[in-house]
Amino acid sequence: MLAVRMHRLGGPDVLEVEEIADPVPGPEDLLVRVQATSVNRRDLWIRAGHPHPAYRVPLPAILGIDLCATVIASGESVNRFADGQRITINPYITCGRCENCRRERSQYCEDFDVFHGAYAELALVPQSLAVPVAADVPVEHVACFANSYITAWQMLVGKAHVGPDDVVFVWAGTSGLGSAAVEIARLAGARVIASAGGERKRAVAAGLSPDLVVDHHAEDVVERVLEYTDGRGATIVFEHVGTATWTRSLELCALGGTIVSAGATSGDEVTMDVTAMFVKQLRILGSRLGTMEDALAAIRHFDSGRFRPLVAEVLPLERVADGHRLLEQGAVAGKVVIRVSD
Ligand SMILES: [Zn+2]
């Protein structure tokens, strides 16, 4: 099969297109033909050698955690999926043995792993991670599901308990994660404010129908949010940017509000006015990926056509490295999808 592998850490050039042996399914595996995947920040961090151990993988590695695929063969213990079935994935692999897993708190698994291997014509998916998806959902949409929608669902529904009384502020509303958050917050009946940088991204963000779009390059975001909320601020701040936005997240968050974070695309280091934080009685919640419960809840809204991911570019498998460059440059509004087969 054709696959894009990396043998060492580095820039996009380390992603090499290679012909390698087809994978052979173990007893619990589905062998799937990949129709599409997409590029995530996580892939860039792994490729470049992010210092956090959560971003280390054994080399050589085939990256790619998003998946739209068809089952073509199964291991002998597979009993919940059949050949020809269309699937996507929840890439979060829990150990099933640690105390948190045994107490049904698998979101906090002490020995978790994350699936990767979708930058290829074929992949192995343990049946425990596979998520059925309706046949009529566009391939490119399914390819945007796993990383963005499951993560955003866990953040907003699982952690922040979003509801109709909330005003949700979403940084970078045209990013994969940000655009998923706008859709989920709207579905929950919340009022939604999305930020976007520059005129083009602002127009794309407006297409997701938030209640307000603010330009984080041209406008005073804190002032706009306070103005829109009669001085109260946002009850939920959707953070995934880090260094560049953290101070403003604190400032625009309402009394008793929640900042939920699952990423630091602009950097990990922030300074924080602790007094401002505790006087406001803020909740600061960390999050990563999501449970199978999140995945199954979120996929229903794909099946019904309610969620329509923002797709910026569709590239063939051979151009995964270009996809990494596009995301690194920050020029794309939406996801970079890799179309592997029909
Ligand atoms: Zn565990």
C-alpha cells in the first residue's frame, strides 16, 4: 500500500511517500480502506518533536488520527462490524486497567494512547475505537470528525456543561476545533461569539452563523465581548490558543464563568493575574480528546447532516506535507482534508 511515513522528527519534508507492506489485522482489528483523513495540529507537533510526552510516537510512524474509511476485512474476534461498513474513529485509546478506567472515568486514563496511522491507503482500527457513520455524510466531512468534534464535544458538553443560558466565546472560530465548537454551542442553544483574524476569515466565521464575530487582529476583543454581554462577559471561554489569548480569556470571562482549554497553538507559557481569577471565581478546566460516549453523541449530528465542518482544502495523499505547510502558515480557514481514495 501507499503510505506517508516519517522516519525522523523535523519539518514537513520528513513526511515521505512510500510503498510498504499491507497491514495484517489482529484478532480485534478492522482492516479498512481509507477514503480520507485530515491534518491536525497534533500531527504537526508530533512531526516537529513537541517536548510533551503525549506527543511522542515510535518511529517510523504513519501519522493521521482522523478517518473516513470502509471495512474490507476483520480479525476473528470482531463481532460488531462487517465488511463494507463505513466507519470513522474515536482515536482515544484507554488502557481499561487503571483505577480511573475501572471506575468508569476513562477520560482520565492513566495510561492512554492515541491512534495514528490514517495517512495511508489501508489502516488497522481496533473495533473498540470504530464508530459507524451514515453512508450519505460527505467523505470530507467525516474526515473532520474525530479530532475536532469529539474534543470540542468533551470540552463544551462533558466539561463545561454548555446550555441555553450560556454565552460561549470561541477563539479562532475558523480553525478545525473552533468551528466545531461554534456548531456544538449553537446546537446547545447558547449564544455564540466567534473570533477570527482578518476580513476573509471573518466572512468564513460568519458562515457558521454565530451571534457575533469579532476580529482578533483589528478589534479590542475584550471590549466587544463586554459590550455584547452588557458588561457581564462570556460564561464559557473556549481556549485552544494559549500564550496569545490567555490574558484576554480571563478578562472576557464572566463572574463564575468557565475557561475550558485543550490546546496551545500559539505557545504554552502564560502569565495570569491570580487575584483577578479568584475574585471572579473562575473555573479553569483542561481537556483532551473525548470518550466513546462523546463520539457516539457527536456522530449523530453528522448522520443527520446538522454538523457541516469547514473544509478549506482537499489534497491527495501524496501532498500531506503540503497540508502540514498550509496549517503551519495559519493561512487556511477550516480543515485541510487528505483525500486518499474514492
Ligand atoms: Zn486506563
